Amino acid sequence: MLSRYPDIKSIWDFGKLFGNPFKDRFFSLLGKKSSLDDIEHGLLRKEYREPRVHFALNCASVSCPMLREEAYVGFRLERQLEEQAVRFLSDRSRNRFAFSDSRAGTLQVSKIFDWYKEDFEPRAQYFARYAKVLADDPAAQNAIAQGKAPLDFLEYDWALNDARK
């Protein structure tokens, strides 16, 4: 991203039809050519089975979880991952409880929870754990905590998460 900045508008500017920024093996790791997908799916998701890893990874897109201001460190990892989960789930531009005119509501969450559904199963139970950060309204928090909030997945914005000019 940095090598093509500021002429890049999205990670997909690296290619989608004739290449893939996630699948192309463009760097070496532990002596073998690797891809971003190798790290995310072949190592982190497969070996650690930790759903909060999705809040630590970032593809430089607007809809991605925010970057952490510090490196992830083994002895602080549990705290760091939990902080990232709370930070991402409480970000109303990425996850929110939305009321309709009739006061019934929907839990609108990141497309990440759809793409990686199996990592967050059972989803209602996963969201219940974070009900207080997903909604401000006590009735909405209660609906989420009881697994009664219908889910809706937000459109994913692949635009470069660039500093506002």
C-alpha cells in the first residue's frame, strides 16, 4: 500500500482479475513464499481458533477494524485482543443497533461476521457477550443479550482508510 500511495484508492487496486492482494505469494516467511491469506487463514485462524484475530487484522480499508497503536505482544495479547474487540464492536460506523420507526431494532454489524460466521458461532451468544458496547439503549442491550436482535450485515467499504484531507 505504501509503495503505491497516494495513487491507490483500495487494496483491490493491486488486482482482482489477474492477481489477488490476499492470495498472491509476494513475500517470504520462515523460508517460504507466503501470502496474506496464508497468515490469516492457514496460520492464525486455523491454529489458534481465536475470533478476535479479525479485530487485530487490517487490510487498510475503511470498514476494517482500526489499527492498534502498539505491537501485539505475547504477555499482553489477551488484554490487547479484548480491547480490540471492544473497540471494534463499539465503533458505530462499523457496528450498531438501529431502531426503526416502530422502535423495533436490528443489530447492524460488519460483514466480517458474515464472511467468517463459523469463527463467531454461536453468533447470538458471541454478540450477547458484548451487548453493552454494541448498543447504548438498555432495551437494545437486553435484546442483544437475549439473542433476540435480528442481524443485518453492513456493506463493506473497501476504500483506502486514508487520513482525511
